[in-house]
Amino acid sequence: MCGNRIAAFSFHSFPVFLSNVAKFCLPDRSEFSLLQTHPRQPRMAKKKGEDQDFEEEPNFDDPEGFVDDVSDEELLGDFLRQKPCESDGVENVIVVDNIPVVGAARFPKLKGIIEKIFKNAGTIVNVHYPKDEEDNTKGYAFVEYKNQESAEEAVKSLNNYRLDKHYTLLVNRFADFQKYSDIPKEWSPPQPQPYKVQNDLYNFLLEADAQDQFCVVSETVPGSVQVQFCQNTQPEPTELLKRERFTDTYVKWSPKGTYIVTFHKQGVVVWGGSSFVKVNKFAHSNAQFVDISPCEQYLVTYGPNGQKIVIWDIRTGAEKRTFVSDGMSNASMLRWSHDDRYVARLVDSQIQIYDTTTFFLLDMKSIRVEGIRNFSWSPTDNIIAYWVAEEVDVPAKVTLMAIPKKTELRTKNLFNVADCKIHWQKSGDYLCVKVDRFSKSKKEKKDKKDSDVKFLGMFYNFEIFHMREKDIPVDSVEVKETILAFAWEPVGSKFSIIHGEPSSANVSFYETNKGQEPVLVKKLEKKVCGHLFWSPRGQFIVLANLQMGTFEFVDTNDFSIMKTGDHYRASEVEWDPTGRYVVTGTSGKAKEDQGYYMWSFQGRILKRVNLKNFMLFLWRPRPPTLLSDAKQKEILKNLKKYYSQFESKDRLRMTRASKELIEKRAKLREQFTEYRSKRVKEWEDQKKRRMQLRNNVDTDTLEADPDNVEEEIVEILVREDTTVIE
């Protein structure tokens, strides 16, 4: 780039620059000198009758021959740094070099080609081609986009674009001229940085007994949030670390449990390792919540409504991409592919997919789908499922699209659709689309031209896509009653539905098999529940009523209800990663009984913890196992062989715990005995004094004054039995 590009740019032909680029004038140094040497106003005259004697004013004038050696930078450094430059306000403009030099006859063709190439990066507001006196182009052009993101996209994707065998376009941001002009003429090598030993981020996986970690968040005093980290040892958990004022609001674990994120006014901080040291910090003021990519490579921070959304590299802290929030609607949320290769969002009936290797649009363009309402990534494959709303004479449809080729794998047309919800199974073997449909429709004529369509009632379809089968067959399950909840078994082939009235609902369990339609295997009737919580290992499920705080633990092998329990006002249910424990919590919404209960997967309460101002309980996630499917099946098959080892280890642990408990109790008993002996001796030494105070009458025993005793007989009904004799 050359400086003559700026000189050649006509601000008169580019109106937006007139409003963005301002003239900047600093006051001359002579003006500041005048301020210093300006004579003071004459003193106020004395009032009549006043006798005042004022000292002579000092002379503030500079001495003759005075030379001011203070530079403008030293005197007005902060002010000068805010001085606008030629590139201010032109962040949306790019400079395109090395375009063909053509005359007036060939100019329309050149203009059409250039604008066709650059409109793929975003909406173009204006294009300016500088020309010489003979009306020939000068070999470069200025392109203004609607926003800064489009300009950055054009620079990333179209720099070194080969127009033909003679011309290769060079694209730069107009704002970069100032940056490149400040490059020093002499290069100096960078200073070597000292090596910092990184903390081991995965030592929590080395626990020999596979005991999980969890954190408990509570507000100790207003504005002070405490986080306690514990190891789930038995019979009592082991405290690993406790941090006061660790976060301003709450915390969040990364998907594999490597990091934990805390929130602060200046931004968010990522912590990790055995002692949770700071890994990186990300300056995004007032960030409300974050999202972490499935492979933990990237962090997304979301600002308040209408502010920016930033994608960061967790390891380096580099800012990868910035978006503008549209009010924090679901459509603006960023969604990641399972391997962190792509991130996508829904904007203006377009799915914008960004390749994370470059962070610009895949194939340089968005996927436009008219009427699209929502989409979701497969948890195991680079496949997107999206649904399109119904229009007049055009049915709604659900489409599966493979990325990056953007080929449609399967399409399902739907009629009389009110809404759809997309539910992927965690293993990616199945996809369920819950479809809300109108049951009946009729037309009422107001006049000969117009008519209104009325829909009466609703019914629900569950469209099940078999993702691992050829051509992806689709089966349908129809339910007439209101749907309260739906959930896939994370590992397995079952799904469950709560339908009916909340006070007397039915819970139906279906099983899907290869090449077969879903089969209803069990229906539990008249259940007061509204939420389903599957174990992460499958088989076991909790039926919860979070309004009443009741829970039922069900084994879906034989659909037996193992246990029923209560936790008044419980609003949270959290399974541990291994599926052995369940935690129910009562957060700060309730004024009393705050804390959490820990249950076994069979529904037995193991621990009740009351904690004032309890806010949150979070199990630390685990990464997927490295064992193959064959190895896991072998372990399950030979589980009885390992049973004796586990039982002996548990017995030893409980014995050790019992021994510690016995020693603790013995120590307490010894302390109490010592304290009691001391008090008894003190009481005996004071007996003589008591006798003196009571006229030498011994009142230490009840028999000392038999006349001052009242006897009362109390009868209590213990039990009443009725036996029927035939």
C-alpha cells in the first residue's frame, strides 16, 4: 500500500467520510502562554470607611529570555493521543489494489465484475474508482460495506484473489494505513520471554477410585460469592479448596471438566489445575454468560442486550471473531459442531457457518433458507438439522444437511404445523422432532372474497429419524394429549414422554430398534411429575415434580420404582458423570431449607446439607472414555469378576472411616469425662458454703426434704389394637 492511495481518495465522492472523519485542531502553544502571562484584573476598590492593607501581588510574567523546554507530548500527551487521524470512522472501507486500468468504454464491465466478487462478503454501500484526467481508472478502488465485520471478511477471504492470469487483487482495510505508517524503520528482535511451567489440567482424572469432584456456590455475605471444591469420597466428602469472592455471580464448568469459568465486571476468567490457578482472562465487561466449544478450544462471551459477542481462543486468549448481539434471542446464539471445526448462527433466514481454521464463512457465502425457524448440530457428526415453517400451499419441512458439502441427506414434509422442537440423542444415533400440529381446520366466510381459517385443538407427533440406517428412515409416534416433557436415554435406544394433565400425567417409554418402528414398552399412569432426568449412563431415570419436590427413581430394565423421596422446594436435579449419584438442590429462591440432598441412583438419601444462601451445585464433567466399545462390553460382561475387589475396597474404606469415627468419639468422651470430673469436684468443694446458706439443711438430694415432694401419675395411650375374631 502507498500513501498516494489516501491522497487520491476523493472525500467529495464518498459522502459517508464527511460525517465520520473530523478535522482536529489543537490550540497553539502561544495561546497557553497568553493564559499564563495574562495580567490579573485590577483589585476591587475599597469601600468607604474600610481600612484594609493588601500585600502587593506577585509577578507571574516569564523572565526575559525564558525558553519553554516542555514539549507538547509531555504537556498534553493524553489529549494528543485522542487526536483523530485520517483512518478514523472508515472501519467499513477496504482498498482494492491491482485491478485493471481501463477506459470509459470497458469501465462498466470492470465495475460489474468487481462488485460481483466483493458482494459475497456482505452488503456494499458504495464503491469509488479514482480516475485520471483521461477518464481511465488508476488501478485501485475503495469499497464501503454496511458494517465492519463485512469489511474484515472481505480482507480475509479476497486478499490475493486471482482475477485472471495477469491480475491478482490485493485487499487491505483503509484503517490499516495509519497502522502501517507507524512501523519503525529499524527492526529490533523480540525479547525472549521466560518459560512458564503450565499446571497439570488433567490431574483430576488420575483419582484411583474414580471419585468425582463437585463445587458448591453460596453467597456468604451480600456481594461475596464463595465457591467450595470437594471430592466425593465416602462416607464424607473431602474438601479440596475453598475460595472467597471467587466470582461475582456464578461459575460454569467446561464440557470436559478441564476448566471452570468465573464472572467479573471487567470480564471472565478461566481457571484450571489441581489448585485452580488462573489459565487466562478475557476482557469483556459485564459479560452475562459464556459458552465453551465441545472440544474446549474456544470460549464465547455474551455481553448485555445489543452488545457484542466475542469468540476467544482459550489457550492464547486471542480474539478470533466478533458479532453484534440482536437482543440475545435464541436465533443469535452461536452453535458448535462436535469437533469444533465449525460454528454457526441463524440470521435473517440464513445459516451462517464459519470455518474455525480461518473464522470466515464456509465457501464464502451463507446458506439461505426462506422461512427457517431453528437448527441444531448433531452431537457426533457434522450434520445440521433445521426446520422451515409452513406457508400457504407450501408444507413445513425438516431437513438434514451434511457439512461442509451442504448436501441434503433427508427431508420430511409436515402439514398443519404450529411449532417444532429438535431433540438429538446424545450418541447421535437418533433424532426426534417434536411437531405441534393443528387437529382440525375450517373456513368461515365473511364475504365472497375473504375467509378465515380456524384451527381446533392440537395433537403432537414425534418424528424419529434413524441416523445410522440407509437413507435415514423416519417413523412417527402420535400423542393426542398435552406434552409436558420429552427426553432421550443418553446411552441406549429408549425415549420417554410425559403427557396429560400435570396433576395426573402418564409417562410412556418407547424403544427404537434398527429397521423397526418405535414400540411402547411401558406406560406409568397417574404420575404427578413434569420433568425427566436420565442417568448419563442410561437405564435409570428420575421422574421429578419440582413444584412439590417429589422424586421417583425408576429402573427401565423392568420399569420398577426403586424408591420415592421428597425434597421440599427443590428446583435443581444433577446426575454425576458416572450415574451413581443424584443431587437435588434448593437455591436462594426459598427463604428457608436452603441446601442440597445427595441420593444414590436407587433413591436412597446419603446426605442432607443445609447451607445458608446456597446458590448452585455443579458436578465436574468428565471427558469421554478412551476405551473402545468392545473393551467396555468385555468389562460389563466380566463385572462379577471385579465385584469382590470393589467390595473389599469399600469395606476397607468403611472400616477405616469407622475406626476414625470411633477414635473421634473416644477422644470426645475423654474430654467430657475430664470436664465432668472437674465440675463434680468443684460442686463438692462448695457443699459447705451451700449448707451455710440453707440453715445447715442438705438439699443436694431429693430425699433431703421428703415433705416437699408432690407425686403425680400420668397415663399415656401407647397403642390400641383391634382384632376381629370370626
